[in-house]
Amino acid sequence: IKHSQATDAGIHLDYGPQNVTLRISDNGCGFDQNKCAGPDDGHFGLLGIAERAKRLNAGLTIQSEPGAGTRITVQVPLDRDLPENNLA
């Protein structure tokens, strides 16, 4: 809402036998991943997503380009062995 200027967004959750996959997509303005603001600029959204995915041993894909919206896919394996303190 804050950055994308999207008028439509979708969320798809697939619970499979080996993993859970979450896909979030929008029709917003998109962005160039090589030129987007990051932690050095006081923006931590994408970094926060990446850190949380890593804590879950999840695969993370972020697809976006200017004018074409954004799609984020997180795939969490179900056979992971995580300490309780990693789930926060």
C-alpha cells in the first residue's frame, strides 16, 4: 500500500506434502531490485523478509520490474528442525 500503488493484490497459499508455499503478487508500479532503497537508506522491508525466510530455512524469490508489479514467493520446507527461539 505504501510503496506499490497497486490496485489489486493476491495471496496464494499451497500446503504440500514437503513444503508450504506462499505467493504474494500485485499489479503495482514494481521496482528495480538493483536500485531500490535498502538498510543504508533506512528501509528494512525486503531485508526483514529475507531474514525471516532464512530463519525458517525457506527459499525466497522476489520478482519485480518497474511498471510490471511484484511477486514474492516463500517456500518453507516442512521437514525443518528449528529451535523454538527461531520462530519469533
